[in-house]
Amino acid sequence: MAHDKSPVAGNGLFDRRFFLKAGVAGSATLMSAAASPAERPAWMRAPGAPMSPSGEPSEHEAHVQRRPIGSHPGTTGTGAARTPLELLDGVITPSRLHFERHHSGIPAIDPDEHRLVIHGLVDRPLSFSLEALSRYQHVSRIQFLECTGNSGASIAPEPVQASCGAIHGLVSASEWGGVPLSVLLQEAGIKASGKWIIAAGADAAAMSRSVPVEKALDDAIVALYQNGERLRPSNGYPMRLFLPGWEGNMSVKWLRTLKVVDQPAMTKDETSKYSDLQADGVARLFTFPIGVKSVITSPSPGLTMGEAGIYQVSGIAWSGAGRIRRVEVSADGGKSWADAALDEHIMSKCLTRFRSAWRWDGSPAVILSRATDEAGNVQPTRDAVLEGRANGAFYHYNGIQAWRVGADGEISNVYA
Amino acid sequence: MAHDKSPVAGNGLFDRRFFLKAGVAGSATLMSAAASPAERPAWMRAPGAPMSPSGEPSEHEAHVQRRPIGSHPGTTGTGAARTPLELLDGVITPSRLHFERHHSGIPAIDPDEHRLVIHGLVDRPLSFSLEALSRYQHVSRIQFLECTGNSGASIAPEPVQASCGAIHGLVSASEWGGVPLSVLLQEAGIKASGKWIIAAGADAAAMSRSVPVEKALDDAIVALYQNGERLRPSNGYPMRLFLPGWEGNMSVKWLRTLKVVDQPAMTKDETSKYSDLQADGVARLFTFPIGVKSVITSPSPGLTMGEAGIYQVSGIAWSGAGRIRRVEVSADGGKSWADAALDEHIMSKCLTRFRSAWRWDGSPAVILSRATDEAGNVQPTRDAVLEGRANGAFYHYNGIQAWRVGADGEISNVYA
């Protein structure tokens, strides 16, 4: 079918308003007798299923699951399960599909027995039950959470052939609701010497991280709700710390103690892990905010292109520095770029969904995305991220991801 | 505990920034030996549960379910299940808890067999498979959906004693994603005589509604995704119409046909139902946009207050006319009002979460909320809504809801 719009970037990438003006994907078919509304399908000939207390996904979507990978041999509950990004759209992650990363499994906490204690360099050490926290005025925000080790496979010498979710699925977004930590700290009264807070979980690993007081008093919350309902156990039930825009490991799940101290604790979880060894032998510690990042989720490995023609190219972008301002997409390996359309709910420290229209001519092509945040940070290339790093240093990876679309419609991971 | 802030409205309602300034709910306890972090609970003494493909809710939250009520005797699948609003926070409704309302149950649709047909007064009748629709550029928005019959119990002569969700739980909010209907209609080509579109579902009732072409070309979408994943069967899998801000029944689930016509079809679903009989015997038809509305979800019937003291009063507000601009809360039966705080993600045609701080003195009190939208519409009283209506006319109810807090901490439904 004809359309009057020409591509704005190489290899068939259109203006972000292409569909609003030209409208045609060319994938519809003229109505045929077989599709006539007069022919009612089997499922219209008898009443359907009744109402239920819980609306579950279709049996045809049973493959849409988290991917547990990387469990450590000989342990239970140590590892991660990743969000299948390539099967999702929008920015909200269904809570059942939110990624999980545990250091000693999911504790079976009795919510009536659990207490959050604030102690250390405070005027009044306090203990909060879930009921006590429920009486404070809450706040909710829609924000991303990304594990520090996400996309770490991208440091491999040869591109790992795996799905988008398997490589980048340690990022998700939810509406997180709870009590501003500043309010609780104000009630306890931080002494002048209190500069850091050691947050520890009620898991068997007592996972612990040191948090600067400034962040705790800024936008940190003690989260009780995720996507409208109580947290699920794999995301910290009954309460977790949530530090918007900062590396996920610091948002300590099953939050049990907040100890105000005068210096960072140098816990095993911030020294043996989540630090960045440089080529000169020095480890960078405390890289807290998540760098600006994006990835194309469709098309991506495991999905298959049909015939040549118009396709949506869609993905997610995010930054710990605030809002996403711009996402560019390339279909010629980075030689030229076109601005993508952004869904209208662009929120601070949240995933932002981007979309472009692309006329695939059926020949091999390399597609990429590049995000810019409101602070002006531009997503770096893989080479720029790895510059100066020691071999094997995989934390804090936010390089540009390239996918190759083959002539057979199969998609693979490439370095470009 | 002391705080330096005085109430700004009668019976102990504080300024919306109370907690940011004064901080104290008075519900925390000084840390005791029993709560000492040195005493590790049982669940910290052994590794916890492993990773899983799906993160389910805690067993302690098993009561957080939809409430199937109102099924018609002798039928299967005719009725509704409501969202338990009083157990939720924030604005996103978990998809399993999104309300459902069916006229002949949930059809078991094979997504590969299903087609959407656009026909009638068009230049090119078209048929779309799910795969074909997936190639168009999508758009996602976070918006509410409210059944036309929601809150209908409020017309009863005496206040119905039921939970907030049982009375008002035919409203939910999700991120809805799919293809702008305008793009598909542009491709089919609406003839000059085409003014209305009959949307029909693939359920056994072939639920049908007439939609003005103007709305279809404005912000309507054919939705494929809800909260990031494919629609669930009880919300229209594999595709539904979604008309932002308009009465829910028009967002036809399991969307099968869109027939462009020159006048409304006067289907059974827009004449025998979803119309408003007036006291003068005339029925008002086609009341499409949802009126401005709010309800306090906590405290509300079924929840119980503890001792006298500071409490959060929280609820949701929404309007089919756009964004919520203001929500006021009263704790003295409507004699005086205080502005509530609004969570920062205030989106057009979406639920908005409001919160106030209230010092309950332990004596009986009547609490209410009143919403104003960006068009200046103010939520009406119950009397104003019922003025001029025939007995039994329960659709399109958006009156102010009052809850009575008893001296025993129990909450009940009252007319005030």
C-alpha cells in the first residue's frame, strides 16, 4: 500500500509521527468470507466462564514467566529470576514478573511478628510494627528498580546469544507505596554525628548496605505496597527499603534494621560485590545512581520477523538522574538516528516506553537505541563503558545494545 | 508525643503537609529488649525459598481477592466481581484484582483464530489478526475504567452496610497499551456518512455498544496489553476496545467487530441497561463520560481503628473530564474541609490517590471526601445526584460517600 512519508533515517526509519500521518502497517487483510462477522466462532455459541476471586492470565500466555537463572550450585535461594522484557509492553511490570535477586532465599516472615527498628546515633531508638507504619501518611510513585549486575553478560568477549530478558531483565518498574523514610528518621532524631545508615534485611544473609543520610532524607521510602497491593514475598514482604534511581541492591528487602552510624560499614555486600574493579587494580565503591540506559525489547532475540514491511520498534529507557528526555533509534548500525516517540507518562526515575516505525526491507540490519536523560547524560557505547575496567568487572553496565535482524527474520545479539 | 501543628479543619484534620513538618504518628514504640536486633527471628536462621517463574502474594494476604457478587440466578458468567479497594493503596490495580463485569461469561478465545473486522461505511473492509495489530505503533496510558453501575447501592433508602470495594469496587486503574483506533479507521477509510461505530464482543452475548466516531478518532485504542502483559481473559483477551474516561461498558471486551454506521444502533446494552430513567418517565441515553468522583478507602467499613491518635485518611479520586485538581476531606460530617495531599503522578482520566492526616479523638465522627477536576466540576452530594431520578435508577452514581467512625473503632456507611 502507498504512503506519502519518507524515512528520516537510514535503512527505513520513519518520523515518530509516521503512523498518525500515514497510518498503514500493511499487515491488515481485506475482509474475506472466512473473516465475515456472520460466522460466529465456537466460543460465542455457549456462555463462557464465570467470575472469579482472582483473574489469571490466559493459558495461551503460560510462557510469559520470570526466568530463574544463575542460581549458585549447592545453595538454595541464591541467584536471580529475570523479567521477560521481550514479551511485555508499556512500563509497569506485573508483580509476578518483577525480577528477583536473593542472597539467601526468601524468608517466610510473619507480618505480625516483624518489626522495623531504627537505632544507633539517634535520640530515640524506635520499633515499628506493620500496623504502626500503616498509620503514617504514605506516598506512592511509579519508578524503576534495576539490579547493579543487570546486563553484565554484555562484557563477554563474544556476544551472548540469549533473550532480551535473559540479558537485561534485572530491571522492572512498579508503583511503590509506603512511608517516607525522612518522617521516621525525624521521629527517631538523627544525632549530628550520624552520616550513614546501615540497612539490613531479615533474610538469612542479613543482606546489608550503607546508605548516605542525605539519600535517606531525600526520596527514600519504607515500601509496603507494590502495584497497589502489599509487597510480594520475593520483593520484600512485608516491607522493604526503596531508594529511587539507585542500584537495586541498596533497596534492602525484608527491611529489619536501620542503624545510624558515622561512616559506611563496608559490609560484604558493598565490598566483595557491587563494586567496580578498575584496570589499575583499584575498586570503585559506592556507585549509587543508575546510569542512563535503554534497550529495544521488540524486535529482539527469540522474537521472529515476518515478511518484509512496516514494523514497530519498541523498547524501554531509564535513568537514575531523573526523567528520560529523548530516545533515538538507528536501523543502520548507528550511522544515522531518528527520534522515537515516547509514551506520555514520562516519570522521574521510571521506565519510559519508546516506539519507532521501521520499514524493514528484508535484508540484514542492525538496530540500536540510545537514551538521553533530563540532566543531559547520553547512553554510552559498549567500548566507552568498558574503558579502564578490569577484566570481569560487570556491575553498572549501561552500554548501547545492538540487535541484528537476519534475512531469515531471526534476531541475534551483536556488538556494533 | 508533642507536635507543633494545629488542625486546619474541624475534628482534628491537619494540613496536607502535616507529616513532613511534624512527623509523628505516635504509633511507634521505643525499642525494647524484645525488639532488639540481636534477637534473630526463626526465618533468619536458615536459607529461604528459591527463585520462581512467578512471584505470588504472601499466604498472609490470601484474603486480598476480588469479590464475585450479583451473579444472576440460573446463569453462568453473568454478573460482576469487584476490586477490594479497602485493601489496596496507590492507583494501579493488580490485574488479578481488576473488576470484571460480564453479560455471558468469559469466552475461551484462541488468539490465533481471533480476528478484528472493521466494516460498514468504510472504503476498505479490513480484518486484523493479533499478529497484524502487533506491527502497528502502540501507545500506552495509565487510566481508570469504571463500570456504569458502580456505587449503585448508594441509591438504597437506607445505607447498605458493606465494604468500600463491595459498594464502589467496579473501578480500577491499569496501564492500557495497544493500537490507536484512529490509525486503523484511517486505514479502512470512513465514508462521509459514517457517524457512529457499533463495537461488538466475541462473547456469547455479543455485547454491543454504539460509539461516536469523534471519540473513536480521539483517544480510543484497541488494547492488547494491561499493566505490561497481555490482557487477561476476564478483561478481554486477546483484545478489547478502551475508551478513556467513558463508562466502562463501552470499552467492549473480546472486541470482534467495529461496524461504521450513520446512527446509533440502540442495542439492548444501551437501552435496557446503562440508560437513566428520570422521574418524568423519560430515559436519558448515552451519558458517556464518567462524572468527577472520590471515595475514602481507609478507614472504611471492615477496617477497624485502634486507639485514638493520628491516622492517615486515604482514598482515590477520578474524572472522565481529565485530571483531578483537588480533593478535600472532612472529619466533621461536611461542616469544614481540608485539602488532601495528592500523590505526584496525577494523570488524565486516571485514579489519583489522596491522603490526609487526622487526629481521631476516639469519639464518633463522620468522614467524607469531595473531588474537583481540572474542568472545574465538583463532586455532587447524594441528594444532588438523585434529584429528578426515577426510583431504582442507579447508573452513573458519583455522589459524595460518608463513613461513620464509631467510638468502638468500627466504620459504617451513612448518608450525610
